[in-house]
Amino acid sequence: MKFVLDAHTHTIASGHAYSTLLENVNYVAEKGLELIGITDHAPAMEGSFGSAYFINFGVIPREINGVKVRMGVELNIIDYDGNVDLPDFYLERMDYAIASLHPPCIPFGTLEQNMNAIFKVMENKYVKILGHPGDPRYPIDCEALVKKSAETGTLIEINNASLVPNGFRGGSEKYIFDILKLCKKMEVPVIAASDAHFCTHIGDFTYVEKMFEQAEFPEELVVNRSVEEFEKYITK
Ligand SMILES: [Zn+2]
Ligand SMILES: [Zn+2]
């Protein structure tokens, strides 16, 4: 399938990523994607820019070199009640938020603790995407997760970086395969994302595509096929 957008990318503002916003956008323009989402890590991640970075997105044009640009954040879930590291004041002024479980921002929880955190964050109206579920260090109940996504409309992300061999979230594929099988059965859409920390990884869905093939996942349940479809989810 043709992926027209990548909604999860990082810039130097994350502290451990190495391209600027404009380098990301220009790479995407060259590659031919229609839309990029810039989602730097929120302040609880060591080395990320402080909260002030997230307040001035109004100055950034939402179209640059023919590419639609959306400005968001990758929030850190900081406790098992699903609290995140930027207040609503910031979230209501940006285009959308992703929320994810990351060490060291939250310890590896039990299945119950992780699911509680995930459910609560999916009920947060500013969180449109649950970032990279399936990290085996944070065990989850895939069926409960997919049901919750159907209920709240919060998209489950299928993260290419989680599937890179010997990557930081090695072992994610088992959960991701189960999530895809369940989403297919229950007709729940997902979003694919690169989670690029350098511009040349943006729009690289190599491993996601392999998983889609293995799970025989239907194209019409992949939000990346259309900007319009994506916008429906982030503006709902
Ligand atoms: Zn992340
Ligand atoms: Zn990320």
C-alpha cells in the first residue's frame, strides 16, 4: 500500500534525535509523502526541550514545500493512573498528542498496572494515538487494548522502530501480531509510524509492512492511506 503520511517523528528538540524540523520536512518533500507529524518527547524525557518548546507552535506554517505539517508531542505516561507530562493548557493548543510508556519515565509495570495506565491515557481527549504498544517490558492485554481503541477512537500505533531487529523494544513483534489479528477481526483501524530519530528514517515502514503481510491486514484499516482519514482522528 502507499503510505501518504508519517505522524510520529522526532527532531533535535527530543535531545536524542539528530535532525531539525526543516530537515525532516524537506526529506519528506523529497520522498513524496503528503503529511508529516512532528512529535518531540515531552519534558519528562531526559534531554528533551522544556515545556516552553511546546507553546509556540503557532509560528510554524502548516504547509512547507508542499508538505502538510502537524505539530504535536509524544507524551510520557508518568504513572499508572495515566497522567502525562504536559498539562492540558499545552495540549489544547497543539494539533494532537501521542502518549507512550518509556523507561525511565515510568517503571516497567505489571500487566494490570500497564493496562490501567493505558486505559486512562486513552480516555484523555487530547491523546489521539497510543505510541508503540507491544514493548514486552510493559506487558499488555491485547484484546482489552483493541476493544478500548474501538470505544475511545484512540488509534493504536504500529511502530516501525519497535520491529527493527535488535532495536530498543526487541520482542515487540509477538504483541504487534496479536494486536493486528484482533484489529482485523474487530475492524479497528491502526496507524503506522516510523518514530524516526533521524530524517532518513521518516516514512520507512519496512518492518510494519512485513507485519501487515503476515497478519493479512486489510489496507482499509490503515489510517496512513489518506490524509483525510488521519485528520478525522486527530480532530475528533
Ligand atoms: Zn516513544
Ligand atoms: Zn517517538
